[in-house]
Amino acid sequence: MATTFQRIDTLHTTELAEGVEIQLRSAGPLLRIIAWLLDTFVIIGVLMLVGILALVVQLSSVLGDGGTNIASGVQMLASFFIFWLYPVVFEAGKRGATIGKRATGLRVVNEAGTQIGWGQSMIRNFLRMIEVFLPLLPLVSFFHPRFRRLGDLAAGTYVVYERSLPTIPLSGPPALETVPIPISLSREEQAAILAFRDRSAHWSEARRAELVDHLHPLTGARGNQGVEKVLGMGRWLEERS
Amino acid sequence: MNRQEFEAKNEEKWADLDLKLRLLEGGHKVEGLAKVPALFREVARDLSLAQYRMFGDRVIGRLNDLAIQGHRLFASTKGLAGEGALSFVLRKFPQAIRREQRLFWLSSLLFWGPFFLMWFSTKMDITWVQALLGPQQLSDIESMYGEEDTVAYLRQQFGSNFQMFAHYIQNNVGIDFMLYAGGLVYGLGTIYILVINGLSIGGVVGYVDYAGDPEKLWSFVAGHSSFELLGMVVVAMAGLKLGFAMLAPGQLKRGVAMAKAGRDGLPFLIGGSCLTALAAVVEGFWSAQIVPVETKYTVGIFFWVLHFLYFAFAGRGRSEA
């Protein structure tokens, strides 16, 4: 029985055959657009490289007339494969990511977080061509709770972070006191307080205070005093378990 | 047991599994391989416990990654290389076509309807095809199937056989993929490309009848026509399936209906584009060879009959899996 994090996070819970529940962290549109741009640069770069190579062969005419024909034929085939099949092959591979996705820490997976098949990869990548062509279609993914675009829906795939949860290099401010919580909280609410404690090191003081001010009815304090209280509540929750 | 005790107690076990999974993923040998699944199940249990006790992102995140990694390894479904491809060609592809016969005829109608319409329009009024194809394309057709020698014309345009083959792969298989993707606009993109192709191919046939030498055209296209036209019609089936799923998802949610249409349409996408790729092979290496016209017609008819037999009978009686 896992906690539902859906309202405080982009995590999504799936139950595996082992009876255990894993959490996949869906990737948002911004990072995916960056990954797509990177891939577009890679494709354009390789196409130009192939073009230059073919041109050199044709101009130097080392291979004679037949060589020129072969060079331009190879160029056409290479363009076809790079343009259409580069993302298909990379995403169906072990890493489940194109070069752009790998650089941004993303990965394409199945419902259960496993490697996708060739067919799935073909579907999601071919359909992207029409989604890019009609610029409104990619916006659909903004409204999907797991940021899936139409190609993802048809292929049954998800784009997630390679690491399911952020690694937390910094430890937040320590709680100075233990503050008991006067009312009973649901598991999700408890989880929210603990998550605040775990992640607070990444935020500025003002942001922490802003978030905690929402809990004013519970803490009876605002600003830094409120932050102290909530951290104390986190400590109380942890000590109790 | 609080978080610190939990971590301290199990740290060694987690690090052990982490190392073993990494080694296995890299294809290395691992000592005590038989114990890895049991170790994995133990860690999966740790994850459940950590989630229940809310031990925080750091512990849960780490165990979660281990569980996903392990599941990836244990749940991988790789058959023998080539096994899947063989059963696809011998069984699954023709079975899928027979299962979706109505869709096949609909897709065929969307191509052949405009094809014959445009062809017969040239008998009535030649201006239709002139408006559709434009002067540049018409003069190309005239030089290709007119006084000049067709094969010599193609040689001059494309250089070698290999170059022709490469051109047709890039062009025609690319069109197939767009044909499929067009299904995403409620099927309209697929229908549009299919109809336009029907109109312009029918227009070419009609115009050659009118202004050129039909025998040159037929002897050139006979060999690869079955592969190319059936390939296009079959890929369009996959696109239409997607379009229907979006338009009328029935009792399913739209997303679920699309996933089903994607899965069910996959054989048509793969099979159809393979047919088109084969068409490029035939077109590049056979259709432009200098062979008696009768031989070319015979080969063309042979391939059409072969396709019919394949779609009608291949894999019949075998269980559909």
C-alpha cells in the first residue's frame, strides 16, 4: 500500500507482478521539447555530414560515374533511415532513449517501466511527424495527467525520468523541536509534510515560508516560525513511526 | 524500527542487489545467480515497507529504482531472433488482413475509386487531368512514355538501378509513414493522401492513354504495381483504424481506444511498409530492365495472383495468436 503522491508530485503508481508498487516519474513538456530539439539538431547534423561526404565523392570523382551514382543512392538511403528510423531504433533499444532524451535524463517505457517494443517505438515516432506538422496537437500533452501526447496514447508508452525520484544531495534545515500534530492527518497529508522536509533544502527561505503559510490554520504561525513548526511536525511524524 | 535503523540494517543487501543487477544488465557473469530473484523479492518487500512507513524520498527513491531495474531484467520478453518475423510473415500478417476485411475493402475503395474516376475523366474531358497534374508533370509523362525510350529516360533521370531503388525507398516508404500518421487527424490525413494518390496515378494512366504509348507504361509498372499499391492500401488501414478509434471510441475511453487501435493496426503498418519496400526492390532492379513485354506482363500478373493467394490462404487454419 503506497501513498498517493499524485497531488504533490508527478509520480504515478503501478503494481508489478511481484505485488510491489513502483512509482514512475512522468516527464513534463518543457524537458521533452528540449530533448526533441536536441534530437532535431542531431538529425540535421548527421544529414549534413552524409551530404558533405556524398558531395566529396561526387566532386573528386575517384570512383568514376558509377561511384557518383552509388554515392547519391547511399545518401538517399541514409537520409531515409536517419530521418525515420533513428528515434525508432534508439527508443526500442536497451536505454529506451534517443540522444536528446539521454542528455535530458529521460526514457521511454511501458506501463510497468520496462523497455518498449519495436512496434510501439514505430507508432509513437511516426505519429510525431503529424503532431509536429499540426502545431496544436503536441499541446494535448499539457492536459494529460501524465503528459502523454497522442503518439504515446496510441503506442501505450510513457516518457519518464531515468531516475524515478530526485536524488537529494542537500539536507534541509534541521528541526529544532518536536511539534505534535493536534489533529489526525490522512496519509497523503502526512506524506506532504515529510516531502516538504526532505525537499526544503532546494528552495529559498521565502519560498518555504510561502508554502508553509498555507498551513496557517494548523501551525498558528506564519513565515519562518511556521517553517520551524512544520519541520518539527515532520520530526514528530518520523519519531512516532 | 525507524528510518536510520532500517537503512543501516539493509544497506548491505541493497548495495549487493544494485551491483548484481548492474552486472547482469551489462551481460556479465554473476556469482550466486540463482539467489538473485530471491534477493530481488526481499528488496521489493523492503520497498513496500518503506512506502508504508513513509521513510522519505531518499530511501524510497533508491528502492524504487532497484525494483524497476530488477523488474526490467526479469520481465524482458525476448524471443529467438527471427522467430517473431517468421511467424509474422507466415501467419499473423495475412490473418490480420482477413480479420479486417471490411477495412481492407474500404481502404481499397478510397484508392481505386478516385483512380478509375480520373482515368475515365480523360476519355470525356482531358482538361481535368491537365488541371490536376500541371504542365511540368505532363511534359515529364510525355517524355517518359511518349516517343522516348522509357528505360533510357529513367536511366538519365536516376543514373543507376541502385539509385532508383534508393529513391523509391526514400519516397514511397516515407509516404507510407505519413499515410499512417495522417490517421491522427481523425483519419482525414490518411484519406487525403490515399485519394490524392488515386487521383494522380489514375490521371497519369489516363493521360498516357491520351498522349503517349500505354504499352510503355504498363510494361514498366506491371512488375511492381501489386507490391506498391497493395502496400499503400494496407498501410492506410492502420491509419484509418486510428482515425476511427478517435472518431468513435465506442464504450472505451478515447485513450484506451487509441492504444487498442495502435496495437491492432501495427501489422498493417509493418506489413504494408515492407510491401512498399519490396516494390522499390522490384522497381529499381526489375522494372527498368530491357525484357520482352510479354515477360513483364506475365511477371506482373504472377505477382498479383501471388498476393491474392497469400492474403487469402496463408496461415489459414493455424491458431490466431
